Amino acid sequence: MKLSKRSIYIYAVILLTIAVDQISKIVVRNNIVGRTNINPGERISVIGDAFILMNVENTGAFLGMGSDLNPTLRIILLLALPIIVLAFVLRHILKDKSLDNWSLFAFASIIGGGIANVYDRIVYGSVTDFFFIDLGGVFRTGIFNMADLSVTTGMIILVFMSFKKKKTEV
């Protein structure tokens, strides 16, 4: 089966997203002391208190939601369901030839980030989060990782592209 340039582009973005995420997590796991409820762990200030690195193992999903679910529900909601959704999205973008390159990049980033976090849940039982941004209370994030950043960036691009598409239709 010969892959088209378009398919190669999609797979390349997905693989690059996974690689960047997994490499960053390996560096964090090997170099930053982890945070638990007992030991607050190491906090590395990159830019004052505005940008901090730390190592937090998240057993739930976004901001730890779902970490207290029973094991069966956690497998369904945090592993099985995301895998099914990611597979459907991948199938969609491979088949829908009308998607522009920005939308393809966005969807592929979302898929790559999703796969990277699912991989962590399967292999480690948790997802390594390490970035924290606090711009003086004006803007503050939860603790996140490169996969989360890829998913969020992909979603923002899709929102902008949908507005652009609606504007050109009017």
C-alpha cells in the first residue's frame, strides 16, 4: 500500500507529537524529583514564579479528574474510550480529503497528544505532568505536559479554522 503525501504528513505530525511528548517526560522523570501528597517534590523556576517545572504523576485525566474512579470505570473512561475516539478521528482525517493543512495538523496534533497520554496510562499507570504557568493570577494553568499542549493547540487551531471558514462562507 502506497501512502500519499497527505497521509505521510498526518502520520509524521502524530509521530513527532508523540516523540516530543515522550522525550520530555523521560527527561522530567529522570531529572526532577516527583511530587506526592507526602513530599511536595522539586519545583524548578524557569521564569520566576510565572513558569515552573515539576514532576506530578496524574492518575486521572484533565487536572486529575477521574483519579478516584473505580478501576473498571477508569479503564473504560481513560483508556478504552479515548482509544476508540482517537481511532475514529484518525479514520475521519485520512478519508476526508476536503480538510486543509491547518485542520490536518490540528487533528493530527490532537491524535498524537491523545496517544501519548494513553500510552503513559497503559505503561506507567499515570501521566507525567510538569509545566505550570501563573501570570500573577491573571492567567493560571493546571499542571500539564507536551501532549496536553498539543491537544490544546490543535483545538485552538480548529476553532480558528472554523471561524475562518464561516467568515469566507458569508
